Amino acid sequence: MRYFLLSSALLAMMATGCRSVYKGLHTDPAASVECIRQFAPAFTNTLYSAQVDVTKHHLSGLVLLKQMPDSSTRLVFANEMGFKFFDFEYDKDGNFTKHFIIPKMDKKPVVKTLSQDFALVLMQLDLSKAHVARENGERFVVVPTEKGNNYYITDSACTQLRRIEKSSPRKPVIRVTMSHYQNGIPDSILIKHLNFKFNISLQRVEKK
């Protein structure tokens, strides 16, 4: 009897642990996915102060996001003295190019993580397979990915972007918040990884 109770408890815990946090979403087939496009940042030549924490390492400096003549977006992270950490590019279709990264960071998992993080911020969205779902007064634009979904989450009326989540099949693994938009550009951007310490905080600065 004791063995049966213990086995039942373990099975219940395993079932709870495997349950998707998105299980309560209800698809809204009548809602349009297009409203989410209004929150795509209109970066032209925008400068942010940056704080990056990766496990025990901390980097600080400036991030410049600049739209190029061919409609690609160039993203450069350097310290205050001008030493460059990385230089990335996203073309108008969202394709990624690594122009430069310091040798210490030039590892495939690091580059892939950074490229995915900033792709979420740029919101160059392919909505051809997306749909809208709802839960607890929030509106989710669900965009399928290779290993889960990206969720663009707003209030019910799609007037405020609350957060972006990149998920595995069961739970979010990256959460992005962008707030205090001015002229289509967020003043504050936070990228937070939920499975390990890898956070990027950006605060917009005015150029002199």
C-alpha cells in the first residue's frame, strides 16, 4: 500500500511537471494576428546603454541599432571606450549575419543565443502560420517555431505589448519586455533567459 501511494504521488508530480503553462490558451479564429505589427520597433539610428550579465560575467557599454540603406538593421555593441564586442546584421527578411564578435564570445551557442534574442526584439515577423489565442484577459499572437512557439502577448484589445516569450513545448525559456515607446521606439528593453543567468538590459540614451 505504501509503495502504491508513493508511486501515485511521484506520477502526479511528474504529470504536473510536464504540463504546459500554455495549456489554458483558447484559440480565437476570428481575431487578426496583424495588430501585433504596430509594436515592431522603428529603429533608425538608436542608441542604448547596455548591461549584459552572462553567468558570472558582466559587460557594459553601448548598443547602436541602425537601419541601413538596403533596409537591413545593423546592431553593434561596444564599450564606452569604443572597444567592439560584436557587430551583427539582420536583413529585411530577418536573415542573420555575424560580421564580428570577440574571440571569447565566438562560440556557436553564444552567437545563436544572441541572434535569437535580438531577433525577438526586432519583431521581423512571418505571420503566415500564426494565430490568436486568449487567456485571463490577455491576447497571444502565437507564431510557431522549430522547437516551440514565440508568443507576442498584449492586453485584450491589443493596445499595449506586455511581453514576448520564446517557448519550448511546455514553458517559456526567454522573456522580452519593451516599454515606454516614443515615436515607435521603446525606451527600455529587457531580455531575460529563464533557464540560466543570461540577461540583457537596454536603456535608451539621447545622442549629443
